[in-house]
Amino acid sequence: MACGLQIKDEESSYNKNLFCIPKHYEEDLERVFIPHGLVLDRNGECLARDIIQDMGSHHIVALRVLKGGYKFFADLLDHIKVLNQNSDKSVPITVDFVRIKSYCSDSPTEKINIIGEELSTLNGKNVLVVEDIIETGRTMRALLSKLKDYKPKMVKVLSLLIKRTHQSSGYKPGYTDKFVVGYALDYNEYFRDLNHICILKEKAKEKYKI
Ligand code: 5GP
């Protein structure tokens, strides 16, 4: 599958005053990290086409990791649907869900809770796991290990964002080490109702802490 758009730290983020932000979040956000338009463009036909090319014509189960990735997931499925309707080749696609809790506020929880739905539908299928953010990869490793029990034919992972972090090797942390919200990415359930992916202010973390 084609690799994603790389956003370098030094060129990333925009003055939030240039964008439409809900009034109730104006004080909480530092910068706009990825404008909604850019997310939609990248997460458009191009990504949908790559997935179909990469996963072949065998039935795909799109596995949505709850709750974070719901906007990314819904927009992606819309594009796959359009491709299925308008091209010679089409792929049956069904959806399934798994809920994972690995973060509280902006800190990883000690234990990763995979709140298992019945995933036996994955047996023998091509599974596309759709996640919102991969940071250390701890959550994804736990999920992939659980999925093995259901004996899928193939598993591919698609993530809206992959952070460069000091916890993974090789990259210097910068903005990507910050906590981002918006486009259904939350901080304790807040900010899902924000279109742009934005960098959260430190003082907002205190304000919405549980
Ligand atoms: P990992 O296990 O890869 O370190 O962390 C992945 C999970 O942490 C994601 O599924 C997401 O829920 C959460 N996460 C990590 N960084 C961020 C962030 O900047 N913003 C939000 N909203 N969630 C994050």
C-alpha cells in the first residue's frame, strides 16, 4: 500500500485564527495541525483505490477501532462505496467493530482493554483494521495478537496518523509529540465535534482532565 503523506515538524501547523473553529474550543487549541480539507483529500479516492488494489477482490472486513477513528472510517467507506459503484472491478466489504481503551486523558493506561465484540466473522477474511493514531504501537500490537485467534486470511492496518515519537526509534519528536484532537479524535470525549486536526494546549489538558 502507498505510504502516507509525511508532515515534517518544521512545516506543520497553521495559525488557528485563519480557520473556522467552534467558539467553545477557541481557548483550548494551540494551532491547526491538519486542516479538514487536507484530511478529506488524502483520505479520498486515492486511499480507497490503494486499499482495493492492495487487498485484492476477496471479501474485505473493515474493522473499526472504537471510538476514535469513526470519522476517518466513515469517510473512507464512502469512497470505497463510490469506487465499487463506478469501476469494472468491485469488492464486497462488510464492517465490524472492536473497542479498545488504552488512554486516559493524555496518558497510556497500564492495561490495554480490548472490549471484545464477537469477532468470529473475521475467520478466513481479508481484514482491514482502521485505527486513528499509532504512537508507540502498543495498542495495535495487542489488537493484532488478539485477531490471530480468529484466523483471518490477511490483516492490513490503516492509520489516520502515525506519530514520530521518542518512544519509537529514529525520529526526533516535534509537534507530532503533542496531543492532537479533532476529526473525531478526542481528549476525554471532547473535541470530536471539531473538523480540523488541532494541537491541544497544555492548559486545556487540565481543564478537561477526569
Ligand atoms: P499507542 O498504543 O500506539 O502508543 O497509542 C495509540 C492510541 O493512543 C490511539 O489509538 C489513540 O487512542 C491514543 N492516542 C495517542 N496519541 C494521541 C493523540 O495525540 N490524540 C488522541 N486523541 N489520541 C491519541
